[in-house]
Amino acid sequence: MTAEGDVVGVRQCRRAAAALAVGAALLLTAAGPQAAADGSAGTAREEPRRGAPPAGDRGALVLILDSSASMAGDDGTGRSRLESARQAVGTAVGTLPAGHPTGLRVHGAGQAGDCTGTRELVPVHPLGKAGLTRALRSLEPRGDSAVGTALEQAAQDLPAAVGRASGTRTIVLVSDGRDGCGLPPCEAARKVARGTPGVRIDTIGFQVGGAARAELECVAAAGGGRYRDAPDAGALSRELQRSAQLAADSYRLRGTPVSGTASGGTAPALVPGQYLDSLGPGEQRHYALRLDGVSTATLSATAVPHPGAAADPGAGLRARLLRDGAARGAEGGEGGEGGEGSEGGTCASGAESFAQAEGAVPLTSAVARVPTRRGAGRCDAAGRYLLVVERTGEEAPGSAPWPLELAYALEEPPGEDTASAAPAQDAEDRGEAALPAAAELPHGEPVEVRGGSGFNDAREIGPGVWRDGLLPSQTVWYRVAVGWGQRLRYSVEFTGEPVVEGWSGKHSYGATRVYTPTRVPVGGADGRTRRTAYAGRSASLDMATVPVAWANRYGGGEHVGPVHTSGGFYIAVTLGAGAAEIADDPRVGVVLRLSVLGERPDGAEPGAPAAHGGGPADRAAGGTGAAPADRGREPPPRADNAQDSGAGWSGMALAGAAGAAAVLLVRRRRAAGERAPVVRGAAEAAEGAGDGAATVAAPSDARRRA
């Protein structure tokens, strides 16, 4: 059914004024990503997810340890290199989360001249630290290095990826010299990268130099990972911890698999929800959607390359929303996209790039179709539209495909009083939200917190002071409830840390970015990610948004236009890969000082939609734009996988929830004097998105309990 049919169906439900039916419709809408409208009743019908990655999919890790005869040499401390390596592996494994799929393989485990000398000591399975420690104790240095053979075997040790985009499969190779056998390691790494979806190969050179180091650097580049130098046992332990933890904390992808096409004519049709695809170098992916003439459609594309992998600074991600006629014109040479000879044209575009030379990080580009107030814009008409997502700006070909996560949210039109309101003014807000003089950030002892890996498991926090730790190349995510009329303000401090010997003159960066509940990047004064230099000493950043208002969508600038939906705003914090050459500790400390400013109206903004599709906390609170205090409650229990997550409630619980949702909705409509339509899609589509995203008490609450 078309999006126009969706709107008609919803209006029929409202005229019927059946509270229980409305409550049931809300529950069904939240049950899964594939919502198709029932033409007679206007309620949502869900299709089961097929082939989606299981909830909590965190990929897998294989450690390859050099146990060749050369590892018997003294590492400069009176111990053999193998003894130090065994201890470093044990320390790294001890920092991994319980149950993370981990395996151990060695190379150089045969006799001299035996190029098949590689053994799987521990198969990849949920981590058992005691068993892995016992296996390490059994190792003795012998034989020749067989790096190439070990890489090929390690790829077979990894579990198969599920779908086109899944959790990162990581191989971490430790070696103290060159391959002594016939299979070139670089060739083996390229073969593994081509044949193993989502694989990343990190290499660590333990007291190596010259040709041996160049060989390991080549392996890492071919495998989409990073080379790390370990001149001593302490550095080896530190770099092993970083590689292993980065693998375990990789972005948790969520969505229904979809295959975008190279042209618009055969593009798969999307409905509000969340999807997974992949995007190769220079590729374009097309997706079709059908819009009515009055709803706001927001689409975001998040690319998740291997963190810290080599990348051109200008490489990036671009998203465009086109009228179908514009795409046909571009493909058929009838004037080009958005040109004078094309029908319709480009409705919206957004682009993000790495803009730094230290390696890849997650990128999110978003576009929105916002109908004009008078309904006379060229992209206001109902019909077929195309989302086009492409990789741009890459000079070096041959890099790995990027997993791609798409989120599509649809918002119905507001009441007349809201539609006529004025957006935040650029002259007043100028990108930094014109903060009141009294808007001081909180102080006090920070509360420890661990950020999520991405949008789907962002850690929910509230106003207060929080402390976390970041690995070099890592991005962590937090989610903050911001209501109508409120604005978000925070600072990020990258703390001073002990530095490694010889760090002088080296520097990296820290960065932060804000995203709306529908995953649209919010710009600052310069419209870009906030970034500061980091060289081992304390460095800080400040960020703020304008007050949330429905009418902001009609305002200008990246700092005003996106801030038009209440709910969970996302904060992303990144530490550059170069920090690995500066900080002596595996992680660098980060302190967040967070405020949510402004009085939140009781209930939804008059005439505006309730924020249903914001994220895990919205669903936990009933999907009704609950007040921030409600978001601190423990979320309902979830099933073990995404497909079954909506089936864990009993019939009585369903009926009770439906009735409660209906009553709440009716009360809010009466209070507002107008209907409160639904935002569909985005996080509602990602069943299981809240896995691992436990709510964290605010600092003041934590102190009271203590």
C-alpha cells in the first residue's frame, strides 16, 4: 500500500475514536521494521524479518600468535619473547567482555622448514578465559613462521557473516619476523579480505624492523586494519588490548537486509524502518520510497568502515533524495540530476567526509523531504522518490566495502497552530544556540559510564558529569532525552594521560557530533563535526543545540533545520587513531558535562507529533514522547533475538499495554486540543536495538543511593 494510503487509514482510525484500536495500532507499529498498511482498517501489519543479524551480534575475534623458534630470543627483560607475548595475550583477553566469540591460533608450531606449521589452539566460541590461559601455557617456540598459511586458516576459523552487513570479524596477528615459508602474507591477506565479509586484519610487530615491519604493514593495509609497533613487552600488551577491545566494541548493526541497485528503475521499495546493505568504493545504491504530499520523510545512511583503517581524508558518504523523474533523467541523459531538463530534481542532499588523515570512522549522512507550508514546492507532490547513497572522494581503489545502515522515519503533518509557528532564528542562534548567561555546565565527581558502539545501543544518560574511556580510533555513543522547547548543551574533555616514551611532537584529535532522534547530524557554527587537537594533555570541546520545535524544519542552517523532533538525541565522541602513539594507557579518559536546558511542556508540543520513533528509550517508555524522568525507568525485558523480540509479552500484558497507550493518547489529545500523530520508522524498525543499552542513573540519583 502507498504512503498516501497509510495517512488515509490513520485518519479513518481517528474518526472511529476507538481507544483500544489505537493502542493496538501503536503496539503493532512498534513490533518490527516492515510495516505495510491494511487498507480497510488503517492499522499496521508486520512482516517477519528474514536473514537479519541476530540481536547482540558483535562479530568475532581470532588471535594469531607467533610461536616460531625466533620467539625464544630475549626481549630485553630477561624473558623470552614468547613468555612476554603469552602474558600480553592473557592480559588482553582478560579485558574482553564475557562471552565475546574469541579464538586462538599459532603459527610456527611445526618443525624447521614445515610451512604448514599453524594450529588452532582454541576454536572461536564464547570466551572462556581459563581454557585460553591453559592453551597459552602449552606453547613452546619452534619451527618457522607461517604467516600466510595462518591467515588463510584463521579466516576459516571465523564464523560466517550473516547478511551483507554484520558484526566485524577481526584477526589480530602478532609476529616478530618475516614469513619463512612460500605463501606471501600480503597475497594471503588480500585473499582473506576478498573472501571474508566484514573481516579486519590488525598486525602487531614485536621488536621488528626493516623488511619484517614492511611485510606486517602490508598485511594490515591489505586486510583493512592497522599496523601497530611494539618495541617492548609493555607496548605489546597495550597494543594487543587496544586491538582486541576495538574488535569487541565494534558498531552493533541492526536492520533488515536489503540490496540497493545501481540504477533507480529496479530499486527496492522501502517502508519506514531500518535496513542493512553494503557499499563498495565508488558505488551508488538506489532505494525507492513512495511519499504522500504532506508528511515529512527523513532518511539517514550510516557507513561503518573498520575504525582507523587507512582512508583518504576527502573520502566520504553522500546521500540524495530525488524525485523519480530526476533519476530517470540522469540515467537516460535527459538533463541530469536536478538539471533543467529533468522532471522534479534533487529534493535534498547531505554529505560527510573523514576530513582527517588518521583513518576511517563511522559516517552518517541524512536527507529530509519537508513539504513547504503552502504545498507548492517541487518535492511536495505525492509519488515515487529515490534515495541515492554513494561513496565519494576516494583516490586509492580497492578498499573494503562499508557496512551500511539505513533508517527511514515518516512524520505526519502537525496541527495548524504548530505549522504556523516560527522556527529558531539564525540571527539569534548562529549555530551555537545563543545560550543564556546562566547556562552553566554541572560540576562534581564524575560517574563512570561506558558509551555504546553506535545508534542502536547508545548508552542513555542524563544531565550530570560522566566519565568514560576511549580507545584510539574508537567512537562511543550516548543518548539524551530532550523535550519540546528544550536544548542540549554539553562539553567533552579528553583528559591528560601518561604518554609513551618518544611521544614529543606527535598529535591526534578528539571530536564530537550531535544527531537528532531521526539520526540527522546537527551542525555547529561551522556546520561540521567539532574537533580539537589532542597531544596527551587535556583538551575540550563545547557543543549546543537550539530549542526543539516543530517549526525548526522551516528554518535555515544545519543547526536549526534538523532540530524539529523531541526524543533521544545522540552524542558521538571520537578519539583519533594517532592517539595510539601518544597515550601510554590503552584508553584515554573522557569527561562529559551535560545539561538539558529549558522547561519541558507537559505532554507533546501543541499540535505536534509525539516522538515515537526515537530509539530504545522511547519504546521502553511506551513510545509516547515520555518526559525525561520516565526514561530513567528500567526497560521491559527483551527476547534473545530481533525476530522474536515482540513476542515475549503475554496476552494480558498486550491488552493492558494497548489500553494504557490508548488512554494516554486520548488524554494528550485533549490536553493539546489537537491530534498527536505518530513518527514511524527509524528506531522502531530496529528490534533489539536496546540490547546492551542499560539505562544509567543520573549522578545525583547515584549519590543518593550511595
